[in-house]
Amino acid sequence: MTDQTPLALATREVALAQARTLARQGRYSEAEQMLRDMEPGVPVLDLLARIHAQQGLLEQADECWAAAERLAPGTTEIAEGRRRLARMRGGARRSPGRLVFRAGTAAGLVLTLALLVDIRAELGRHSKAPAPAPVPYAQPSRTPARPTPSAVGMAGMNLRLPGVRVGRRSGEIEATFTKGLFREGATLSADGRMVLQAIGARLRPYATRISVTVIGHTDGLAMPTGGDYTDNLELGTLRAAVVREVLRGTAGIPTARFSVSSMGDTMPLFRGHSLADQARNRTVSLRISAAGEG
């Protein structure tokens, strides 16, 4: 039986987030190994399919998406991914041998843009290379350029609310909070839940076009022996998972578009040592980026 405790769920979310990070860095073998050790749910199979597609392993990618589709019939993104694969595999039959796309080539970039939807913003932020020349699988050069993912995904987004501090950098919106969201442990305060629901309402129009990373934070107090949490990193992870569930419910953002992680007490948002500063660090921070068109 699958372990559905909050800690187990949060642990899986952290592992999935780490696998996504490895995939963004091109460390596909390490990412795939992490995913193979996890229960093959829809998010795991979806990420495996995208990794295989990026490497030109189109049959393996389709097998993973087919398994995901059996678990979640009718999922739009999975169906679209399989349609794109079918078109690419049709083109591949005209050339013998396995398709191999080397990092940095035009073909590799096309597959990245077409299939790795959840990391398009990351690739766009870090790539400074000039646009590649057209290739067989690219759109013809006469096709008008589309808006960038950040322009499509987050145009007009406004998260400026009482108690929320908003910053923008490199196509990413970062939201932090002037007051702690949690009164103790992983229990939200009434005010904390209200401000998260308000943010969720602002995010709802963009639900299919954004990805959200939730980072848990804690105060600097050591965990008591025999308490509910092993350490502050574990507590931060659970806080991030709690906030993810609130935002998922109020904003309607698909679960696969969330990543959760924890800083614990290692990077406090408020560096004072007063009781008020400690309380304000019982919180999370949000990083919102475009995830392509919905």
C-alpha cells in the first residue's frame, strides 16, 4: 500500500523537484535514476517521458506517456505530448537509426521547446546563444515569432496584496510575506490561510500557464527531542506541502506544476533575533515562472 502520510508525500515532492532540477541541468541519467526509484505516478511518468524525448528516445517517451494516460485519462498535456511525438516519429521514419539530439543543437532546442514545457522558462533565462538556424522539425522561417513564455504566461499578473512583498527577476515573480503564515508546526494561522487564498484567487486566471515553487522556512529554534519533526528542514518541507495544497485548491493549478523544497532555518527571510523576527520566519516563499501555453 502506498504511504500517504504528510511526511511521505512531502518527501516524494522534494525528490521529484530534485529530479526536475537535474533534468534542467542536462543530468538526465541522474534524474532518471531518481525517478526509477519512485512510485510510478503520473508526475513521475510525465517527467520520464520528457527526459526521454529530450534525448531523442521517442518510443520510450511515448511508452511513459501512455502509462501516465492510463492512470489519468483525458489529461490534456499528456495527450498533446503524445501527438507531438507521433508527428516527430513520422518524420524520423524517413531516416534510419535512432535519433540523437546533442545539447546545444537546433534540433535539441526544438525538442526542448516542444516537449519540456515545465522547464522552458528556465532554459530561456540561461540561454544567451543566438537563435539556431531552421531544421527539419522546426517551424518554417516565415512563421511569425511567438511571444516568449514569460510574456504569454504571466502578462498582467498582479500579486500585490496586503502583507505580500513582490519582486521580479529574470522572468520570475517572487512573493514573500511580511508576517509568518504558520502559528506553530505545519498549522497555518487564520491570517496566513486568508492571504494564501487571496494569492490563489489572483493566480487562478494563469493556472494552466505557470509553475510554482514553494520554499519552506522556519525560525532558528532547535527542534525538541522526541518532537513531531526531525529537524527544521523537515518542518520547512511540510510547510511548503501545506501551502501547495492551499494554492492548488484555490488557484486550480495542476499538481505537476508545483515543486516544493525547504530552506529550514538556513536562509531566514528576516535576520533579526527578536521574537517577532522568529515568528515572521515561520513561513514560505513563492517563485512563480511561466510554464508555456496551457
